[in-house]
Amino acid sequence: RPRVGILAVQGAFAEHRERLQCLGATCVELRQASDLDIPFDRLVLPGGESTAQGKLLDRLGMLAALQRRIEEGMPVLGTCAGMILLAKAIDEQSEQDHPAPRLKTMDIAVTRNAFGRQLASFRTEEDLHGCGRVPMTFIRAPYVHACGPSVEVLAEVDGRIVAAREKNQIALAFHPELDPNDSIHRWFLRL
Ligand code: GLN
């Protein structure tokens, strides 16, 4: 039975928990440093507000410990704000306007709030490599504007990278937890 740690300091963690529990996983909500002592073998970083999440991770003393687990190979799924937390780099404007600590474990560079005003929020369907065709819900989503040589592109929408993988790390610009379709969570639990 997989045990999934879900970062639960801010954002859409409850929706991830519901999906994962329906699939038979045990979920551990990570709210403070001591929660990291509860055993879990996979990690989910939910959507929400990445600046707030990064600051909280730092203030709560969870940043370095989570970085270490990811670097040691724990499978991690970062969605939307979670993708931003994983990214080694973000666009300069965001870095200047909203500086905040991040995990920076994944060799991708992302642009925040990248789909423009009218498209702040939209839904589409695309192929996610290895997982099949899935619905994708975007909410003030980032996209990947550059990735390192060990990063595999998993999906694009309108020529923009919206899903990528680097070994144990998966970053999605959209929100599978807000969709009744559970194929991404199933796929993640099989990794
Ligand atoms: N725009 C948010 C951020 O930059 C991410 C949006 C989301 O997670 N839905 O943190």
C-alpha cells in the first residue's frame, strides 16, 4: 500500500488526498517539520500559491528535508504551484517581484501565470506521454520555458511545455486533482 506525503501548508492538498485515498493510498499531510518523521514513500506538491508555499516551507523548517528526500530519489508529483517549487529557475520578473525560497531540485525553468489574462483559467485535453489522453485544467498556470538535458517533455499545449519529468520528479502545469479523471494519480502511484 503506497504511503503518500502531501504538502499541506497551503493550496489544493485535500483534493489530491481524496483522489489518492480512493485509489487505496494512505496519505500523510505534511504541515510541520515533525510530520516528516511519519513514514511516506512518495510526495505530492499541490497547486496553490507558490510564493506563500515557499515561504512557509522555509519558515517551518521543511525545505531542506524535502529537498534531500527528492534528491535521494523519492517520487514526487508537483502540480502547478508545485511545479514552480520544483523548478531550478523561474522568470526574472517573478523572481524580482515575489522572491521566495523554493526546492529547486528539477532542471526546468518556468514562467509563472503564463497563459495570459483571458486564458487565466481553461480546460483542454492532451496526450500525457506514458499515461494517455487526459483532461487538463489550468488555473493561472505556469509553463516550462526551458529544460535541461535529463528532462523529458511529457506534454505540450499550444506549443508550450505543460508536463515534464526528470527521473523521479514529475511537474505538471495543470491540476489533475480538480478533475474526476484519476488516471494521472493511478500512473503516479505505479511509478
Ligand atoms: N499562479 C500560481 C503561482 O504562481 C500557481 C497557480 C496554481 O497553482 N493554480 O503560484
